Amino acid sequence: MITYRDIHKSFDLPVLSGVDMMVETGEMFALFGPSGTGKSVLLKTTIGLMIPDRGDVEIDGLSVYEGGPSALLEVRRKVGYVFQHSALFDSLTVLDNVAMGLPEEVLQRLSTIEKVRRVWEALDIVNLEPKEVLAKIPSELSGGMKKRVGIARAIVGRPEILLWDEPTTGLDPVNTAAVERLIKRLSKELEVTSLLVTHDVEGGLDICDRVAMLDGGTLRFCGTPVEFRACPDPVVQAFVDRAAAEAALDMVTDTYV
Amino acid sequence: MTLPLPAPIVRWLAAVGRVARITAEHAGELGLLSWRIMVAIAQLKVSRHDISTQLYIMGVQSLPIVFVTASLAGIVTSQQGGYQLISSSPQYILGTLVVQSVILELAPLLTAIVLVGRIGARITAELGTMVVSEQIDAFESLGRDPVAILAAPRLIAGVITMPLLVGFADVIGIVAGMIAANIDVGMGTETFIYGARLFWHSWDLVYGLSKSVVFGFAIPLIAVHMGLRTRGGAEGVGLTTTQAVMFMILTILILDAMFPPLLLQ
Ligand SMILES: Nc1ncnc2c1ncn2[C@@H]1O[C@H](COP(=O)(O)OP(=O)(O)OP(=O)(O)O)[C@@H](O)[C@H]1O
Ligand SMILES: [Mg+2]
């Protein structure tokens, strides 16, 4: 379970001003919001990649900001993070990139064969052909492949929680659908808790148990997809309508163009 | 509350305050970064493989440019010295002049400036790119310490490489100066060496090499620090890289000016 308590964060301007949010264990939770509202910032505060000015995050009873370095390390072990722009290490091969997802002392213990086996398995899960990509470096991969290597790196260490920062943005429809199916499958098969930040509102509403909308520094809405669609708040409505229109437009372009 | 001060003075005070704040911020962050690097080294968390890669990049790959810089420095000192000293002093003084200039000042300073361009800028751009593409975040999210992985090997390699390169530059600069003296004013090797030995202090060599160790620490430290501060895309990387180069050159010049009062009494 992830609990955000009164998270505040400003840069030149305030970005988050008092976010309270709770993601239950085993749940798939989607976070929506217009561009630049601080979704990535909130996700980063979850594991101390950005330190909030005020507030705390608690993960399964561990305080990220008051538990000291050992709690932070334990939290990072539990959590897999899929970055918005893949964030692969560009000097390492796909094999070494994915292997970095294993804890340091595990990696030192593993034989090369065992290491390759673990990486192979993770690449298989994200539908990449291990034989083809293992020895490549990130600049030799397409955007969609990079995203999937990034996902493999996040899951290879068998996290209990996965944080997804826009895993489908910039992907073509086929890959988008594939990644969405993958998120759902991982959540079911590996029984992980997923917190998904996405612009693909329709996709998010389809696959998630609960959704929230971040706007103006706080949560504007938090509830089930059905409640979200029926929410009378005009800002939420505008967001739902625009998302629906975009989805319809996508379908039209897919069919006729 | 309004201050009973004219606007230009208020603005001036604000600017002074801003500069003081930024200076304190950099100093604090540099101190913290050095501390974290020391801790990583003490905990033996630095990969030997990464250190040797950096030694190769900083050391071996810098040899050609250091060779060119040092030879030209030796030649120019010899020629200009020969021009200034002719008829006013005994010829062998030229040997003293070249050796002392090269060892005390030219080799350490010019090598440092060259390394700012070759190594410092490269480190800042490399780490800056890693920041804006979230690779640094990725290291942290995977429970790795980017300071141990990226900063420490570069700093260790800098501290080892710099004195070696400066030693190399010393030899090249002196030999080039000697050859130039021979060609230019027809001075024999023995006369040149006689002049060099007449005023030789071993301390001078220690002094020059101590400088180089300090420069070898400062360049990667500032480069890493600036790289990790990068914000905002490719433009941000460009901006911090230029800022880092200015910062490194100024620091080198200031440190260089602090050495004589401290160590040459
Ligand atoms: N390191 C930083 N330094 C300064 N400002 C930042 C930093 N990171 C984010 N911001 C600012 O915080 C705000 C929120 O950024 P964030 O990346 O969280 O948006 P987002 O909701 O993820 O948007 P998008 O959907 O486009 O990814 C933006 O205005 C951004 O300029
Ligand atoms: Mg974002």
C-alpha cells in the first residue's frame, strides 16, 4: 500500500500543494491530469527521486522520508519504476541494462548464465525477442523497444509495486494496446500493485480499478472508473469528453487514413 | 515595509546577495559531493573497471594534445627568453628560465586548461545528458548510488592522471625548449643543462606536481557537480557545459594564484 500524505512541492512555482492519495495493495490505480500538473513529480516523490518540501510517503508501513537511508533502500527494492522516457543507460547493452534491475548483491552472486536467464525471462515477458536484442545498445533500438526494455528492467527484480510514468505515450496504437495488455497481465500474473500515470484516459479507465485526477496541485477526483465518467465536476467532465473525442478521432484515423 | 534607500542601491544589494547565495550554494554542494565521493571510496564501492576506463580516457587519450601544448610552450618560452636575455645576461640563464617556467607554471597550468576542454566539458555534458534523460534517477530507483558509479571513478582518475600528464609535459616542454634554444640562439645542450642545474630546486618539481594534483581533483569535481545540476533538456546541457567550463577555468586560475603565497616562501 502506498500512502501519500500532504505532499507539497514547488520549483519556481508551486506544483503540488497538498496531495493526499492512497493506493491499495494489489490494485491497479491510474493517475490522470493535464500536461505539467506534476504527475511525474508526484511519482518521483514516491521513492525519493524528488524530495517534497513537505509531507511524507509511506509504503507498506515504511516511511520514505523519515525512515532514514535503509528504509529508502528497502522501498526502492520493493518498487519498480518505468520512466517516461525509458531512461536506459546508453553505454550499456540491453543485457546489462536489464541486469541492473537486480539488486547489487544478487547481481554479484549470480553466474553469467543465471544472469542471462533472468534477463531473458524478463525480456520474454515484455514480448521482446531476447536473442535479437540482448547484445544491442539502446541507440540501436526503436522507441517502442526501448520502452519495453525499460519495463523489463523494472520487473526483473520482482518488485511488489510498479510505478508507470506514461508507458504508452509516443507509441503507435498496436504497441499501445500491447503495453496496456502487458500492464494488466503483469498486475494479475505477478500480483503487483500498479500506479499508472497516463494521458490515455480511455485505456486507463479500461484497465484500472480506481483512478484519480490531479489538477491545480491537488487531487480533483479519486474513485472508480464508473464514478469518474459520471462525475459532475465540469473540469473532470471536460477531461473525460476530450479523452473520448481523442479516442474517437484515433479510431477514425486508424480506419480511414 | 519600504526601505529608506534609493532604488539603485537596493538593486545593487540584491545583486550582491544573490551572488553570495549562489556562491554559498555551490560551495555547499561541492563540499557535500566531495564527502559522498570519499564515503563511496572508503566503502570500496567504486568499480576498478570504471576507474581504468576513465584512466584511459583522461590519461592515454590526452597524450597527443598535451604533447603539442607542452612542446609549443617550451619552444615559445625559449625563443622569447632568448630574445629578451640576449646580451644582457649570461646565455645559460635561458636554461634556467625554460626549466623553471615549464615546471612551476606552464606545464601544470596549460595541461589543466587543456583538460578542462577535453575532460571537464565532456564529463559535464555526459552527466547532464544522463540527468535530463532520467538515467541518474534510474540509477537511484534501482538502489544504486550515482556518485559511486559515475563521480568517484572520474575523480580518482583525475587525481592520478593529472600529475602523470604534467610530468610528461615537463619533460616534453624542457626538451622542446632545449632544441629551440639550440636552433634559435645556437646554445649547446651542455650550456642549457648547466643553467638548468645551477638554480635547480627539487622543491620546484614537488610544487608543480602538487598543483597538478589539486587541479586533477578540481576539474572532475566541478564537472560532475555542474553535470548533476543540469535542468531542462538539450538546451540545459549546452548551458551548464559552458558554465562549467568557465567555472573550471576560473577555479584553476584562482587556485594557481593561491599557490605561490602558500608554498613558495
Ligand atoms: N527538476 C525540475 N526543476 C524545475 N521544475 C521542474 C522540475 N521537474 C518538474 N518541474 C516542473 O514541475 C511541473 C510539473 O512537471 P511534471 O513533469 O511532473 O508534469 P507532468 O504532469 O508529468 O506532465 P507531462 O504529462 O507532460 O509529463 C512543470 O511545470 C515542470 O516545469
Ligand atoms: Mg510526466
